[in-house]
Amino acid sequence: MKIENSYYDIACNDFMYFCDAISPKYFNQVAAQAQQIAEKMIKSVADLTCINIEKLMTSHNLRALYDAIHEVDSGFNLDRRALSLLKDYYYDARYPGDNFVTVTKDEFIDLLNILNSVIREVERWRADHNLECQINDPELFLGKAYVTLGIDKSNPEKQKR
């Protein structure tokens, strides 16, 4: 896959790396990576739909980015509460301090589901606007990760948590 100089192409490349990097024991780095992928995916839409948001494009505020897009295109829909949860991992999983967290497997699985919904919505939006879609179905790429984490997508009740 050739990486172009756009939020979308870089996010797709990051996602491919992310799928291979998931470990059954260590979740902080991939949690931070999930936030970064979601941020770049959302910024890829903001970059094409919004004007006068230069300062916002340098922030990590996923909800504000989403709100700016949704104001222009109400057909772009994500869960604001989930974006807020995902946003916290940008710093909290990477740097020492009062808010530092050690991401658990259960928390990471929740983040994985949020990331999946962000990618699906961005891919749907891109398809609706006749733009190239590189991922289409993120679950196809996450197959190895699901096995690593003991997730049986055919039977959600059988997940090893």
C-alpha cells in the first residue's frame, strides 16, 4: 500500500500496523494508537468538509472535530461519549502523572469497538462521497487481533475476558 500525504492514507497505514501490533498482554501503546487512528480518520473528513478549523486540526479533541463535521454534514454520525472515552487514552496511556492508566484487556476491547465504529463511519462517508475506501470492513483486518485477544466474533458471549 502506497502512503499518500493525507490524514486518511496515514490513518489506513497506521491501522494496518495496529492490527499486527496487538498483544494479548500489553495494551497501553495500542490503546494510544487506536486514539491516533480514530483522530486521523475523523480529521480526514474534517479536512474535506470544514473551513476555518486550522487550530482544531492541531488538537486531539475528537468530540470538537466531530461536532465541526456534524455541523456541516449531519449525516456523519458517531457516538460523542465514545469519542470522549477514546480521547483520554492519547495522554493517559502514554505519560506518567495523576491520570496515568494501565489499559486492561476489557478496556482495550471496548476501545477496539469504538475504533471499529469510527472506521466504519468514515468509510461509509467516503463511499457516499465517491472517495476511495481502503479499509471498507475493519473486522476483516482485525481477524488476527480477535484471535490474539480470544474474541469469537461469531459468539460474543464466548469472549475470553
